[in-house]
Amino acid sequence: MHSIAANISILRRVVPENVTIVAVSKTKPPGMIMEAYASGQRDFGENRVQELLAKKDILPADIRWHLIGHLQTNKVKYIASFIAMIESVDSFKLLSTIDREALKAGRKIDCLLQIHIATEETKFGFSIEEIKEMLNDKAFHDLNNVVVRGVMGMATFTDNFDIVRREFRQLRLYFEELRQAYFLNNPYFREISMGMSGDYMTALEEGSTIIRVGSLIFGER
Ligand SMILES: *Cc1c(COP(=O)(O)O)cnc(C)c1O
């Protein structure tokens, strides 16, 4: 097996310069995160608030932490002061809670709208109809402390790349549709977070701007 630094440099060679690599460090110890950090990696992804807080406390302050897992509204207050991006926004209730906590923390928080594109029922996320409904509602436009930067999605867990490609393509079409209809003069709405260790090449081909890679960097969980 390669070192973490080697895995990252291999990944950087194939991923375009303008694509953000989020190193998904969930379940991995701080020492491994520091190895990635030493090779220049700054964006890290965690899916559980408690684990994120424990790591954040002892790791460098210039790490950009991405929350990538389902977030309960009552936990937002613990991360509002520092989180770089919340990629897993899946309800208006959550978004408005983030807005309120961002105001209290005196900052704006970057968010992605998670869209359900997989066939599995278990995965979180808005339907496209729910997002449109939210964006058409005046209440959404009263949120001044969240910056909606784009969309996030997870493909079906399958080794059939035709299915995965179709889902990523759909996510990109949703992104374009939302951009045209709601964010046309908004330069912040530009991110499509899709692609993990097993499918990031397909995601890049379909227009991903953020990939979230865990096991390929840190090894199997
Ligand atoms: C765990 C996780 C990843 C990374 O998965 P790997 O297959 O290890 O790359 C990406 N996105 C989300 C939302 C995850 O929970």
C-alpha cells in the first residue's frame, strides 16, 4: 500500500487543478490527517459532528472542514463558528437553522443542497421538486447568512458505471436547471460535489467540481 502522501499526489495528478479534493477522514485518526496535511491537503470531510469537534480541537486551524453527513438541527450550533462548508443540507429547516447560527457566529456559511439521485431509499437529500418549492418561497430569500454554493449528490452503490454515470449526469442537469432559474447572476452558485473513491473519474467526466475521497487516500475503513 502507498503512503497517504503518495495517494494524494497520485490523485492530484489525475484531478484537474480547478477541482477541489475533499479528503474524507471519518473514522481515521488525527495522525493520518496530519500526514495528508503535511503534503498540502487542506480540505477534509467528516460526517459526524462529535468526531469532527474532537479532531478540530487538536488539528491545525487552517484546515477547511466540510460536513458531508446528515446533520441534525440541534447540532448546528457546535460547528457554526468554524465549518467551511456544509455539503449535506437536506431541508429548509436545516438551512434556516444554519442561517440563524451563522448570524450568531457573525459569519456566513457556505452550503450545498444535497439532492437524492440514487435508487437507494436510505440516502438523504432533497428531491428537485422540494428544492424548487423552497427556492420559490419568500422564506428562503430572507436567509442572509447562508451562501448556497451549489449541489451535492451520491450515486447508487453499484459497480454498474452506466447507472452511476446516468445519476451524475442527472445531478449536473439539476444544477444547470437551478442555476438558470434561480442563480443566474449569482457567481457563488457554481459547485457540483459528486464522486467518491470508487466513482470519482466518472464524476469528473460528468462535470464534478468537488470530489469527496476517503478510502483511496486513507485506506479502507
Ligand atoms: C464516506 C463518504 C465519502 C467517501 O467515501 P470513500 O468511498 O471512502 O471515498 C464521500 N461522501 C460521503 C457523503 C461519505 O459519507
